[in-house]
Amino acid sequence: MKKIISSLLLLLAIHLYSVADNFLVSYELVNAHSKADLNALWKKNKIPKVMLPVHYGVDVYEVVYNAKWIDGSFRKASGIVFVPKVKKGKSVPTVMYGHGTAIHKSREISTSDAQQGICIGFATDGYLALYPDYFGIGKGEGNHLYQHAESEANAYIYLLYAVEELKDKLQINSNGQLFLTGYSQGGHSSFAAQKYIEALNDPRFKVTASSPMSGAYDMTGEQEKYMFQEYPRPFYLPYLLVSYQEAYHVLDIDNIYKIFKSPFDTLLPKYYTNNFDKTLDDLDKIMPKVPKDVVIDSLVEVYKKDPNFLFTVKLKENNLTSWKPIAPVQLCYCKGDREVNYKNSEVAYYTMKSLGVNSIKLKNLSDQLDHNTCALFAVLSTKYFFDRYRKHGSNPKMKDVPRFKNALANIVKKKEEQKYLNSHQDVSYVQGKK
């Protein structure tokens, strides 16, 4: 009898393991870029190969996977996997890139998408690059929760689980290194991913280094100030309110859109619910210049005066300033950023230093460049930062950037700074034109 019970327990354990290990729903080869294709793409986009070399062709897969939602159930999420065409048996590091804010569910896979281009840039230099769509974007189910640390992190974590299965199918060998980065909301999401991955303590996924870029880590501090002044991206506030209502039911109300002043109570739903075509620019055009002016005055007063207001409490829980990263961190930003206050990075840095975190550095890329114009230089700095760990392991030579590459980057940056100062147009190869 004991043998029978032991056998049944063993079978149950095997079944549970197989269920828990079955995260990959589907995968499809979407693009197969040869090295010649990428050389042509680099030439077309005037990307200096001395700064971002082309070493390998890249296969691009779209994946759908099961990921844990905030209530413990599982939902489908999607992402893109960029596989370098290295020699058989060669092991590669993994980098995960979190994209910036999106309000529409649709997402194409294309070399014209600059953020996907960043992943191609990593992959052609020998990184396995993973691009999570987050929940509710791409082919993911449900709605996206904006600036919500747990759901952002789960999109990363369960993509990692799914890619473990994909590696077996595609015979991808990993060297065990894991790098995390992202820009804007991707800065917040990649930092959240580091926090949650390190808390998992899963030996398969040990973060080697992270480089969050221009993220709003201090939402109830430095970033909050922008909500009460003229601001170039006023849509952030209603996005937060709609998302946190779904996540936490922060207001005892059946329809979250009732908290917005007319006509926004009727205009906003089509932008945040099942939006497949409207852009951030479309939304900003209808918004008031001061974000708080979209919300009814009585609720603004509650936010100002009541520290126990549930929305405020939950925002604080999703700040990413007061925890202790284990892996080395580089926080990239530009002081000219009018969209994500650069002091978000400074608050995170100094708070973490006070908590005893030593392997963390601040990287101001420019005193002039704004949010989008900053992105290209933040990405290059991140690439160089990760390359040092790739080449030198856990004890890299901590030079900032090779001298020649640094000089070349500075020449390009000075031109971009002058162009921005002359035009005041915040454009970027990474975040897209505004």
C-alpha cells in the first residue's frame, strides 16, 4: 500500500511539474534577417557599425505564453524573441528590453519599429534579445496595467519561463547571463523585473546587471510634481487611474470614467479600452495641459490632503526607490527630460545608496536633451555597460566606454544637442517622433 501511495505521489509531482513547466503556448518565425540584410538596414538608418557592430543574422520569433495575472490566475501574454544566428553550440547571453508607454493593443513586428530595432542591435552582436509586450498588448489577453510593478515583472518572468522551453526547441545555448533594460515605462518595468526576479531566487535566472533608462521610479515624489503643472504628456494621469482601479479598486465607484470632468468622461474610454488604432499623440491633443485638470476637483483635493487615500497608497507600493538590488545597476537619464523627471533616477540612486547598495551608478547622458532625444545615447551607454559584464563576467573592467567610441558618441551627441536646442523638437531614433 505504501508503495502504491508513493508511486501516486510521484506521478502527481511529475504531473504538477509538467503543468508548471508548460508556459510556451505558441511560437512562429516571423522574420529571418541575414547579415547582409542587417548591413543594408544599418546603412539605410545611418547606424555607425563601429558603435553598434553587425556580427550575425537574426531570426525573429513571435511567442505567446501563459503568465500569472495579479489574482493568481493565468492569462496569455505575448512577446518577441530575437535569436542571433551563431555557430551551433555557441552559448549566448540574454537581454530583456522593456518598451515605452503604449495605449493601443496592436503591435506589428517590423524593422521600422525603433524599439524592436534595439533588440535587433543586441541580437546581431550575439545576445538573445527578449521583448515582452506586457499584459494586454500585442496578442495578450485583458487590459494593460500601466506602471504596475507586479504585472510588468510577471510579463518578464513568464517570458523567461517560456523561452526556456523555446531554447530546447530551437537548440539555443545560454551562457547564464541575464541583462535587463528598457526605456521610459520600460525603465520602470525592467527595474521591477529585477526586483521580482531577485526575490524569486531561481538559480536559472540570476540577473547579471540592469540598466533602467529614464523611468518614473518615484511616482509619489518627483514624478508627481509634473501632474500639477503644464506637461507635454498629460495622458499619464488618467492611464494610472484607470489601471489602478482595475488592479486595486482604489475608488468605490462602478465606472472609473465618472471621476473625469466633462467631456473627458466620455472621450477617454475609447483610448484606454480595446484601443487598436489611437496613438498617444491623438490622446494628448484632447487633454488639458495640466494633467490634474482632467480629474474632478473634489478627488484632486482628496489626493492632496489624505495620505491614506488608497490610490496614493498603491502608487507608493509601486515606487521602485526603496529596495536593495543585488545585481549591479546603471541608472541612465538626461537632465533636460521634461517628460520623466530626471530626479526619479537620483532619488532611486541616493535612497539605495543609503540602504547599503554599492553596485549602483548614475549616468547623466546630457544636460540638454529631452526624453526622446536622450534615448539613443542611453541605449548606447547601456550596451557598453552590458558588454563589459559579457566579456569580463562578474568583475568587469569598469571603464565607462572605450575611448574611441566615447569620442564618437560625444560628437554625435553634440550635434543632436545643437539640433534640439535650435528646433526644440523632441525626436528620437528610439522612442519615435512626437
